[in-house]
Amino acid sequence: MKKHTGRFYIYLSIGAALVTMAAKFIGYWLTGSVGLFSDAAESVVNLVAALVALWALTLAARPADEEHAYGHTKSEYFSSGVEGALVLVAALVIIVEAIPRLFHPQPLEQVGLGLAFSVAGALINGVLAWFMLRAGKRQRSIALQADARHLFTDVWTTLGVLIGVILVTLTGWLVLDPIIALLVALNVIWTGIQLLRETGLGLLDTALPAEDLQQIHSILDSYRPQGVTFHALRTRRAGSRRFVSFHVLVPGSLSVQQGHGLCEEIELALHQALPETTIFTHLEPREDPVSFADQQLDRESSEETDPALPTPQTEQERRSHEKSTR
Ligand SMILES: [Zn+2]
Ligand SMILES: [Zn+2]
């Protein structure tokens, strides 16, 4: 099967959003069901969300430049953040529309025809969401996955609303319609919170998932028999790109050529296991205690240094400086 870019799916979802939005609003106007309205309101969010996702993915695909030397992949978090916020707004609109109907229920009209339009919209969404989620996981695209999961909640929403409207016509219990709409709103709120949570975790530079870390550890461990050790392993994810950094501790007698060759070899092995990963290594002699003093984000020695003292320049100066302050 041909591999499509993330943007291809976003264009598809913009088209689908327009069609389903129209179908669901027609369904609402025909029946007057606030449940169907909640469903239609949600589909407006789809359109805006797809447009934001298109912008974010276009930006994310741009290569690194001087001003953004780590690339633009984090732009995907704009998309999931905006989408999460929009989903919450949609929930609010539904709640505002549904609550008065709890006290003044209204009869539904032309239920059969109205539902047909809604079902058509849900089918389009369901098929598209399935393809997008698969592509999003394959490409590790936050924006695509966010959009797909959002579409899936729409399908469930429509299903719930349909069952509600059918029950209303069967039982004549009109208040069921706004109750279903409020349940839809709760589900929508839950989706929005999850999207915002994922955005927050991304912005906080959360470490790579356990399965990635396990691969990294098993590759690094394979070098330990050669007397090579590692520390200060740090990982993070920026949209679809992974960043990994660590220190490589080798015998101090190794030449620069040999040490660099080893680092290149390790980085290549990691690259093959985890594509789209940027790796930084820092080579250091394992016999030198200074090699072990640099594992935190900040260097202890530089924090303890009296600002009045001149900053030590070379390794030797720093060591003699440390001895004198001890
Ligand atoms: Zn190099
Ligand atoms: Zn170190």
C-alpha cells in the first residue's frame, strides 16, 4: 500500500468534516433533537481542528534552521492543545443547549430521515478515523493521532445520540434527549482533558516511553563487556522526533579517533533501532572522578564556585581548583 504523508490525511479529514458537518446539521434541523445538535456542534470542532492540524503538520515538516536548530516537530503540540481546548468549548455549547430542554422537553420530528443523515456522517468519520489512527501510530504523529481519536469519539457520540433518539420515539420520554446530549458532553470533556494532558506532557519534555527506553538500554548494555559504561542518559520527545543524550565512559588511554569511532558506532545502532532520533554523546575517561561529577543538569562544581574566583578554564585547572576549595 502506498504510504501517505500526514498532511494527506488532514486534507481528507477537512473534506470529511465539511460533509459530516452538513449531514449532522441537516439531521438536527429535521428532528429538532438537542442530542443531534450536540453531535453537529462537535463536528464544527472537527473542521477547525483539522485546519489547525494542517498548519501544525506543515510547520513540523520544515527542516531545522538556524533559529530552530532542533527542528519544528514540537509544533504538533499546538495542534493537540488547540484541539483539546476546542473540544471543551464544544462541550460547553452542548451543555448550554441541553439544560433548558431538561425543563422544557420538545417533541422530535422526521426522526427517520434525520437519523439517516447522522448515520451517514458517522460512517464517514469512522472509516477516516480508523485509517488516520493507523497512519498516526506508524508515523508517531501526535497531531494525526489526536485528530483520529477525536473522530472516534464523534462516532461514539453519534451512536449514543442515535440510540437516544430511537428510545425517545419508542418510549415518548422526551427528557431522554437532553440527558443523552449531556452524556455526550461529558464524554467530549473527557476527550478534551486527555488531549490537553498529552500536550502538557509533551511540553514538559517527558521521557520516551518504556519500550523505547528498553531498546536503548539493551543496546548500551551490549557495550559493557568491552569496559564501556554510560551515565546521564536523558531522553525526550518533540512530536515525532526523539532526543537521546548520554555520556560514554571509556578507558582514558583510548585515542580520540578510537573514542569517536565507538560513539559513532553506538549512535548508529540506536538510530537503526529508533528512527528519527537525534543522539548526543559525550565521551569521557572512566578513571577520572571529574567524569562522574557531571551527571546532573547543572555541574556541582560551577554552583559551588565563588563568583569572585576566576572560572577555571582547562580540565587540569578545574581539578586543582576543586582541590583547593575542598
Ligand atoms: Zn562526530
Ligand atoms: Zn559524565
